[in-house]
Amino acid sequence: MKIYQLLPALAYGDAIGNDALAKMRALKESGFDTMIYADYLDNRLASEDVCQYDDSFKPEADDVIIYHLSTGTKLNYKVASYKCRKICVYHNITPPSFYNVFHTECIQNLENGYIETKFLHDKFDTCIADSDFNKQCLIGMGYDEKNITVIPCVIPFEDYNREPDKGTVAEYDDGLTNVVFIGRVVPNKKFEDIIRCFAHYQKNVNERSRLILAGKCIRPQYYNALKAYTDAAQVKNVVFTDGISFESIIAIYKTAHIFLCMSEYEGLCVPLLEAMHFNLPIIAYKCAAIPYTMGNCGLLVDEKDPVLVSELMDRLMNDEEFRSEVVSQQRRRLDDFKYENVSKKFVNFVKDFLSDGKH
């Protein structure tokens, strides 16, 4: 018996790919024979246990497929055809409506993702949702509530303890207040609302401030519109990093003062957990999975009011007792996502599944 993880794409630095790699590590540590196959595979991640998917992939009847479902892809139909035991890990699919203005070429793929996810509702033996929000989404698409278990992404936080990039530290550790957001530059993450809130903060509260938007700019139309918006608003010190090294991301976290998230659609939002790890106070818009991820910690806002957000940022920067309490609450919440806790829960889930197919 072998456990295969199957996913549409394994990209360097991507949260879903990182989850698959961490799950493989946890399974191997527990003695399982396991591999990953990805339809798209970043060559930097290829190994004897991480391979390119093709039609030669033929699991045996007693094997198990753990399938990471997150987009529209031919694999959604291929996985249904395999005659072995199957576990779905649902990471959510962004609603196509977020792409109506930008990247219309993405809309069909996302629409297909929803159609295919509904098609798969009875094709898995059981499902994992990496947030309660994602569980509710599956239920809304016809999945059996009793057959869905919430287990967050497996994140080995010790990986973040490596040495930060010294050049990045020198660049941003210069006395300015660094407000950051980490994430792919895509419309559902609402970078324009981050910029709008930051503009008010810089112009009316703290002119010695910088906004660092660290994420891969994979959609040029949206990125160009954000740059034009920033210029029109006459906001200074707005930095788009595009693709940078992991060590540079760590340096950004270490030199940051506030994590600002105005995203309107997240299935979990791993960067929130990363910010918690780096003791970075979080202000986030209360939407989608973000309340689940944050629990009762951080500063959740019901409206994207630049005045309110600026006041919160100002208090975090000037009220040390308030800042310390916010960070302390976040550290307590982060305990729920510790590698040891989540990996154990995941491995026990797999063991229970193999023993009787129930959880």
C-alpha cells in the first residue's frame, strides 16, 4: 500500500504546495510509503519522491490518493476515475466574480472548478477542509457534512527560523514604519483597499511610513492598475516586491511593524499565521475564512474604513501595552496551528481512515 498526494500544481513558495510537502514529511515520519505527483511541477522541488504527473500514474487498488482540490483542471476528472481509496483536501476556489474586470481568461477556469467540485461530491471516501469556512463551502456544493473533517494546513514553522536576507533587512530597517501584506497579487486579495487605507495613514497620521506588498505579480493587468492607482493617489514608499527569495520574505516579516489584510476571499490565509509567528500585530477585514484563522485574536474590522484602520495602526505603534496584548493573543492562537499538533491530527486521521474508513 502506498499513499500518493496528487495536485494540479506544485509551485515554489505556494501555500498548497507547501502543505503537500509538509504532509509528505509527516507521513514519512510516521513510516508511510508516500509520494507526490503534480501536473505542473517546479523543477526546484522535483525529487525521487516528488514527480511530474502523467498518464503512466496508475495506483493499485489498495493504494490511497490524497487529492488537493483548488482549481479547475483535467485532474478533477482523472482522480474520479481511479479505483482506489481517495481523500479530498479542499483548499477552496476563488469565485470567478473577482476576475470580472481583470483577467477574464481566468473566469472559465474558476467556473470549471466549481462545476468539477460539485461533480466530485460523491467521488471521495472522505474529505479534509483546511478551515471551517471551506467545510461550509463543500456542504453548499452537496458534500456530506458527516464526511468532512477540518484540519488546517500543515506548516513546519521552524523553517521560518533561518537567517533573513541581510540586504533586505538593511533596505527596510531604516526607521520608517513598515506596513506589510504578503500574498499573490490577485483581485480577491484587494490590494487597492490596502493601498487606500495606507494612503490615509501616511498622509494624516505618519508620513514616515512604507507599504510593502510582497507577492508574486502573476496577473499583469491587475498589477498595472494597482500601480496606476498608487500614482494617482500620490502615495509614497509603496513597494511591490514581485517574486523574491524565502529569506527575503523572512527579512520583510522581521522588519515589519504591522500586517494589514483587506482580502475579501481566503480559504485559510497562511500569511496570517506567518505574521503571528513573527509577533507581528494583524489588522484584517472580517471576511470569508479570516475570522476562523484569527480566532479571537488580532484586530478584525467589519468595514474598510481608512480612518478606523489608521487609528488602529497608530495605536499599535504608540501604545506598547495594547500592542503586546494583541501579539500575546495571536501567539496563543498560533498554538492551534503548531506543526506538532496539526501533523499529528492529520496522521491520526489517515491512520483511522486506513483502519476502518471512518473518523
